[in-house]
Amino acid sequence: PQPVAPVRKSTPALACRRVWGEERGWQSCCAAECVERGSAACLRALSCGHPCCGVRSEAVLDCVGCLQPECVPAASAHPESAEDVCSICWAEPLSAAPCLRLGCTHLFHAHCLRERLRQRWAGRAINFEYARCPLCKVDVTHRELEVELRPHAEDEKVLRSRALERLHYDGLDKAPEIVDAGGDFHSKPVEFALRRYVYYECHTCKLPYFGGLAACAVDLEQRDEAHDPRQQVCGGCSSAAGAPNTSCTVHGRDYIEYKCRFCCSVATWYCWGNTHFCDGCHAEASTVMAKPCTCGKPHPPNGKEHSLGCSLCHATSAF
């Protein structure tokens, strides 16, 4: 008679697998995650007789191999075993769900990888660490994830382009860190820009917009306060129709920036439907007062809204 695994009534799908001849099935228990994982699980039996721990749709070339301890040589290039915990969820062993082996050779639960991509970055500022391997920081690559990865790659391309434009605008594209042979960012201007600047995602248009210096944003990220993403709006989306410097004849409203109403910094927050703040003034929003001008550039007195115009045109004129 065929072996039948006991019905599992708890939620984790740790013991819901069974092997019948050449196939692996997943026990149909009351846990919804078992049904979902079972529908994604590979049904192949490996030459050693153990079930494949990969996903059902992956190519044979992408097979994760056997994860049973007795089948994993001590000197193997892929030393993970079935009982090793997934390094994304840190909650269940690799054997608890179908896995994917990334291009960097590290192995994770397929659903953990997809959920990591879905959640994107943690915190306010945009970063793409979630699209890197958690262990070696190499870009996540796998044929099964190509569709999910494509929009993230496109978003990162836009961010890198805007960061480089900002570097030119600030006249730092020839900074010693970039041009000196011993510099930390020698011949890597984009990496230097991404380390120096911080960008936020506009709640309205979903595009990245300049948020000031990264060093100034560290304190904001560390504050234990409620974060309302609806207040993170780029200059173009927060501009009043017809107001001066709120539309560019070449680039439209995509690169419009505002100064903070209360100081001379570039605004990164748009609150109450009428007020632009920098990070520092936003932290004191309930009590902040207009501060003396420190930039020496022509603009209305601090305390009034003022658009800085198109940042891309400013960057282009700086060459």
C-alpha cells in the first residue's frame, strides 16, 4: 500500500509532504499555505529517491538538488541541507516550502523571495537592498523571478539616472572621491551619488524625487514616529496649477522642486495640502517658525511657498 502522511492540522507546512513512487505530493490539510505551497512544489523525484525541493515550473538546469543531509557532501559547493533555516524568514527550514537557488548560488524559499520583492524597501527612503541576495548582496537573478524583477530594475534605473543628474547639478561629478585613483568611489559617480543623496517615492506619481543629503535623513529614519506616506509628494505633483516655476516647457512637472517654506533647504515633504517641508522642519512641524536665509540666493522671504523650478534644467545648465 502507498504510504500516507498523517493529516496535519497546524498552520506550518513542515510535515505535509509525502513521496509516492516517482512523485512528491503535499498533504491536503486545513492550512491554506499548504495548498499554496503544494501547487508550486516540484513533483520530480531525484536519482537518489528523495523529492526535489524546487518549484514545479523551473527548468531542470535550475534544480536545487537534494537537500537531505545524507546526500549533501561535506565539500559540496551547495552545502545547504533540508533542516537549515531560510535566511529570509528565519522561521522555517528550507524543506518547509519550495525553494529557488539564485544566480549567486544561495538558496531561499521561493515565497520568501517573492514577498521580499513585494514589500520592497523598509523605511522612508528608497533603496534596492531588497533586490539583492540577503547573504552576499549580489543582485537577485533567477528565471522564475524575471517577471517580478523587471519593474524593480526599471525603477532602479530611473533612480540612478536622477542621482547622477543631481551630482552634476551640485558640481560634484569631479569630486576627489570619484576622480582620484585611491578614492572610495573611483570611477563610480552613481554609487557616490546614491551614498550622498536620499530619494523618496512620490505617493502620487510613484517616481523618485530628491530628498536632500543622506546624512540628514538618518535621524529621520531613526525617529519612532508615525509615517504617513501620503505626505511624501514630489514638487511636480504638489504644484498649484499656473503657479510660477511649477512647469517646465521641456520636462513638464517631473523634475519640479520646492524649497522648504521655513528655511533654504530643498523640500521633501508636502503636508496639509499647502506646505512644503524639509526633513528638519518637518520634525518640528507643529512649532517651526520661518528661519533666516542661509543660501544667499534670491527667493521670497522664508515663510512663503517657493518653487525652485526644474532641477534637470538646472543640472544641464551647470555643464
